[in-house]
Amino acid sequence: MTDELKTEQTELVELTQADRELGLIIDEVDGQVYDMTATLGRAQAVANRKKLRDYWVQVGKTSTTMKRHLDNKKKLITSKTAELVERAKLAAEPIDAVIKEYEAEVEARKETERLRKKGIQDVIHALRETASKFHGATSEKVRDGISLLVEYDVDDSFMEFKEQATAAIELALVDMEELFSSTLKTEQADAARKEESERLAKQKEEQDEREAKLLAQEEEAALETVAKDMEKEPEPTAMRKDIETAKVEVPELASEEGQIISSGLLEKTAIKNRAPLSKRLQGVIDLTEDNGSNIITMSIEAMQCIIEDVVELESAREGEADG
């Protein structure tokens, strides 16, 4: 490279020398007056022109030589440059590897730091949004969540975010207290409605039981009244006949329609189509109808019991009369 620079410097010196030579020629010929009518004048003009022509011809040759040399030099420069660049790259590779390794470590540390901060921020966000996880939960569970927040330890793992974590817990506790209060009020209102509903249901059940008991008492009193009236009836023979007829025909109706005989069948029975019932048996029918029932809608077992009681009463009275 140094030799090439020296060669280039030599060529530059030649051009500088040529520049001085041209200046000398111009100084020599400049301002001369040629007498073209005289041989000497014409010869002098031709001589001066020749000096300038010889000069530019020589400069042109020098320029061609220098250009040829420059072309070769360009090729050499290109080749040499490529060689030098390759050598420089090879020399830079280990240095570049060290730098890139360091840069990779820096990026890895940055990523680790980013993930660390993101992890802490995620925890802080979860703490702040604690109340949203307890919507729809019972007040007891909300209270347990409040206890967990109160006992949560904001330790050194939060590092520079400890204050943010503490603030997030404080805000979450406010939300949780509000949620607990509203949930508890809702539960108390639901419990009160349920209690009132159960109270009304129990009250209705008790009322129904009282009415049923009262109705049973009224029916029992009515039957006792009928029994007393039957004891005073002066036609025991007719009463016995009606009772015996009822004892035969009522079970037959029961076998046709089941254990309960409808009032519609009563209209078709032979009981009403026969001779008039005794006053006592007719009194039983009338009394039950007055109380909104019907003697024929009673179970067969109940009616048979009534009939048997009447028969026994009749037999007892007949025995007393015979005695």
C-alpha cells in the first residue's frame, strides 16, 4: 500500500511539473507579435505553435499512460480491498461474538425483569379484583375472603411494588366489605320472606285443622241430637223395617260404586221409592243434608255403624216395652 501511494504521488508530481512547463511556454509566446510578411516572423509563429502542440501531445500521452496505470490500479485496489475486508471481518468475528453474547445476556436480563414485573403486576391486579371473584357467593364465604385479604402478607418479593400491593389490598377490602354488607342484607331478606311464608303456611294448616275439628264436633253433636230424637220416636216397628231395608240395600249400592256412594245413586235407590221412612231415619238424612253433606256420601262403614246403633237402640226399647 505504501509503494502504491508513492507511485501515485510521483504521478501527481509529473502533472504539477507539466503545469509549470505550460506556464513557461505561455509566458514565452504570450504577447509576441508576428510579422507574417517576413520569413523570420512566420518561422517564429510556427515555432511557438509547435512548442504548444508538442506540449499537449506529450501531456495526452502522459495522461493515457497514467489512465492505464490507474485502471490497473483500480483492479488492484478492488482485489486488495476485498482481501482486506475479508481479513478484517475474520479478525472481527471473535470480537463480534463476544459483543453479541453480551447483548444477548442483556436482552435476557431485560426479559427476565419484564416477566418479573409482569408477574407482580398480575398478582396486584388479582388482589385488587378480589371482590369480582366472590359475586354470587354466600356472606360466609365473602367473610372468609375478607379474612384472607387481611392476613395477606405483602413481603419483599413485591420489591419496588410493595406500596402498590398494599394499596390494592386496601381497595379490595373496601369492595369486599360492601359486597359482604349487600349479600348479608339479601340473605336476611330472603330468610325473612321464607320465614313469613312458612308461618303463613303453618297458620293456614292450623286453621284448616281447627275448621275440620269444629266440623267434626258439629257433626258429632248433630248425630247425638238425631240419636236423642230417635229415642223419642213412637214407631219402633216402622223404624226397624226401614233400618233393615237400608242395611240390605246400602251395601248393594256400595258394591256397585265402591266405598263412597254418590248422591245421584241415592235418587235411584229403592229407599226413597218405598213407603215413607221412619221419622228417626229420615231425621238422620235431613240433618246431614242441612249440614252441607248427604247421608249417602258417607262411607258404608260409617253408615252401617249408625244403622247398627239405631237397631240396638230399637231392640233395647222394644225389650223394655215387652217387659
